[in-house]
Amino acid sequence: MLNIFIISLKCFVKRYSYATNLVKQENANNKYSWHIFDAIDAKGLDFKNDMFLKEHTRDFFLQMQSTKQANCLDYLLSIKWHGKELSHSEIACYYSHYLLWQKCIELQKPIVVLEDDVSLHSNFYEGLKAIQTSGFDYVRLMHLKNAKLKSQAKTKSLKPYFKQLLQDTYGLGAQGYFITPKAASRFIKASKIFVVPVDFLMDAYFYHQVPNIVYEPFLIQDKEEVSTITRIKDIKTLPKMIYFLHKLYKKFYKLFYDTFKT
């Protein structure tokens, strides 16, 4: 039976209540196994004593840190990822998804991850059934539209209902997705240090070689249309040389993947 996890914070009473009721309602149908996953609370992050945070964060990429001097590794990470300051909320969000990737590997079964600001479309279960037999390791259940990009994300139709996003999206949200242990392992491998929001990482198929697949028509809907995507307006505030090198680096990786891996 497919496990479906809804990431939710208890302190957000309205959202948590909605997620809890959804889990009870859907579990009553006995189609899949629904669970609440208690999200990491940004207010409780302990960057000094939490060993996970020590290993996966660097002061240079954290907001509100007194020491902001960059070393060689910080610059290299910026060149690769276009890394920029992350808020504590973005770190907590990344941390929560990371833990569910670990859970997927632990179970050695595919799972579905949902955030608590989504509603299900009528084709939700029909779509999940198709996804499970599709052979894909990672499938988005929706994506946000990004008006700040020069054009909408380029796609390639793979089979009925499935499209691959081929454009560098700078993150199109992490509201809901299907993931297998294989894809989860690759996401974890690419997440040694958190330098971008989690949806940036997930969409960067040319780095971790997990194709960015979306099921259409969408299976879920974001009720609030809020995403880390708003950070694009600040994307060019890094030093010009870092930005230039980042563009070259990413173009090389993307060209290589699109030419030889697809």
C-alpha cells in the first residue's frame, strides 16, 4: 500500500487541523495509507548544537548570522547552485523534505509527499495509479506557474499524462510529488549542504540526474500559491563574476545532460 505523508506544523492550527481531517477522511477509504508528518519548526532550529544542521548548513548561506565571511567552498557552492541566503523557514522546509526522503529509503518503497496547503483534485487517485506503473522515479503532482521566467517551462511529452520539464525553473514549488528510493537517494546525495530552497534542488535535474516529470492534468492544487519562487527577484544580487561563472557552469551541465542523458 502506498504511503502518503502530509507535512504540517502543529503550531499552524488551521492548516494542521485541515491536514489531520484529510488524513482521517482518506484513511477511511482504505485506498492508501495516509500519515501526518510533523514538520521541522523554524523557530526551533539550533544551528549550534544540532549535528544535522552543522553538517548541512554554512553561515554564508544563512540569514541573520553575524559571521558572513566567505571561503573558497562558499564561492564554489555559489558558482554551482547560485546559492544565496536562506531564511530559517526555508532551512526548516528543506529539512522536513530531507527527512521524508530518508523515510522513503528506510521503507524501500515509493511514497507521496504533500504539503498542507494543497487540495486534492477529482483525478487524484486515478493519477496516482498511473504514476505507480509509469516507471518514473519522481513525478510532480503539480507545479506553480512562474511569470518571472522569460518563458514558461519547456516540456517534452513522454507518454499520455506525463511531461518532462526541461527548463531551468529556479524552483516551481514542492507542494506534492511521488518519489522512489532511487530518486530520494539522489536528492540526498545532492543535498550535502543546503544552499538553495528545496524546490530549486528538486528541479535541477541536470545536477542529480532525476528527470523533472509532472503529471497533467494536475492532481492537486495549491490553495495559497505561495512559493520560494519569489526569490527570483533577488537572484542577481551575487557578485557579477559569481553570477557569470554560475551561468556557464549550469549551461555546461544542462547541455551535457540534455544531449547525452535524454
